[in-house]
Amino acid sequence: MRRTTRQPVRTRVEAHITISVEVRPTESIDKVRTCLSNLFSLRDEPQVVESQQEGIKLLVYETDDIHVLDKLRELLRRQQILDASRAQLLRSKSDNQLSFFLNKQVAYVGRVSFSAPVGESALGPIRVTIQSDAIDLIIDWLAPPTVGGRVVERVEIR
């Protein structure tokens, strides 16, 4: 039986992505930056913003470039966690917004682990918010559906 390969769905997507993470007084801002650069394809340095809470700063990175998520997308495949990631992303979807949390300590060693917004990590999570009219397509791109560990339909975003 000859196997046919389906051509990937190719499309252009507009999105606004915000990545933010708290920097606690006991943490090195450079190490927290490393957490972000381990998971995301950052083109610039994140902004340092003073938090409402005393002694806590925020690192914030905002962009309209969906490809800031390229490294995260690759890590999901390399760690072979597409199904679990897809389930988490689908639970995190609301209308035209996707908001999920990643464990900061795990990110420091270059791995992906989804996290609860509070309580799961003493140092707080990395928050990723994506706003777009194509949230479902973005989820399909980041963590496509699989059958038997194989991607059913590939999506490529330009």
C-alpha cells in the first residue's frame, strides 16, 4: 500500500503575543531572561516593568510576530508532548484569546512544562497570552492533532 503525504495547510495569521514573567527579589533578572530565551525566539530584550507588588519586577515581551513561538513549537515536538500540550491549549482558549502558563524553573533548563497560574511554582509561572481571530489555527500549528503519535495535518504559518 502506498502512503500519501498530505500537503501542509499554509496560511498567514495575525496575532498579538504577550509573554510576561515576575522577577522576585531573590531571583537574578538574567536567569529569568534565560528562561524566556530558552522557550521563545525573542528578537529583542524583554522590557523590565515595575510591579504593583513591592520588590517584584516584571519582564514583558510583546510582539505581533507569531514566530516568537517557533522555539516553543519545536520543543513540544522534541519532548513528544503534542497531545498533552494540545489538550492544555484547548482548555486555555477563550474566544479570540489563548492564555496559558509555563513553569519558569523548568524553562531555565530548556524544557516545557505547563503550569497553573498560582501555587504550582514558588517563583511564579511564565504567562503567555495570544490574541487573534485565528486561535484554533494557532493551536493546530503549535500542537497539531495526532493519531498514534503521528501528526494528522500539518499547519504552516507564514
